[in-house]
Amino acid sequence: MIRTTNFATASKPTLSTLGAPARPLLLLVLLLMSGVAAAQTEKSTRSGKHDSVYAELAKAPRRAVSRPNPLAADPEAVAAGAKLFDLHCAECHGDMAEGGKKAPSLLAPEVQQATPGTLFWLLTNGVVRRGMPVWSKLPEPERWQLVSFIKSLSASSRPGDGERTPTDSDSVSHASGRKP
């Protein structure tokens, strides 16, 4: 005899109506599904806004983040860092650290708000997959000078090279022959 089931009236199986051998299998399937969903969420987060060029800053270990710049009080460190920047960094980050096709702006809030230790860690380890070389062979004091220079940057000036970026008021005073 052929047995037929009326699917419209059949009750749906629940965890309590399943047999004991089916319960672990169901739990395994649920765990696998939740793992796949979590991986997809993580992947979409990584490929979204969080995958910016500045995301590497967040990867610095806590110990590195809290490391202070030993040259922070040295007034000559910024000028020395500017020279090192011109020599090693300007080709990619731009003469005014504004960024370009090869490297991001160092004037960005993400960089300027990073701790000196974070910047030192990033200089030391580089971001090879994005084209930034590892600078660990550069002597440690020179890396700290670069950090001093980077932290001294603002959107309107580049200290350390002895020149200021001209402002509108400078052009007026220069036109009249007066020095600011």
C-alpha cells in the first residue's frame, strides 16, 4: 500500500519532536550556518568603509600605540624629520604630504590623530601590500624624527623646511613690499 502525506495538514518538525539522533545534526547545521553568516558580515565590513588606506593604523599593537616619542621635546627633530621625509617619503606622499596616486595624505585626521607610537610602528613595519616599504633599517632616532615631522603637519603648513605656505594675507603684504 502506498502511503500519502497531506503536506498542508502535516505538522512541522520541531526540536522537541525530532528524534535524539537528529538533534546534534540540526545543531551542527545551525552552527555552520551562523559561522558562514558571520564570515560574510566580516568580509563585507572589511571590503566596505573600514578597508580604507588608514585602516593599518588600527592594527598597531597596544604596546606600540602607547609608546611615547622620545624626541617630542626636541625642536630640531621636526626639521630633521622634514629632511628625511623629502629623502624617503615625498616621492609617494607628495612634497607637502598631501598624498597622491601612490600613497595617502598624511594630513588626514586618521594620521594626525594617531599616537606617535602608532606612527612609529607603521613606519617600522610598513604596509607592503599597499606599497609602503618597511623602514626598520632606518635608525630608530630617524624614525622618531619622521614621526615628529608628521605630527607637526597641518593642512595649511609644512613646518621644518624653513618656509611657510603663503596665505592670502601674505600675498597682499608681499605685493605692497612689506614683510609679514
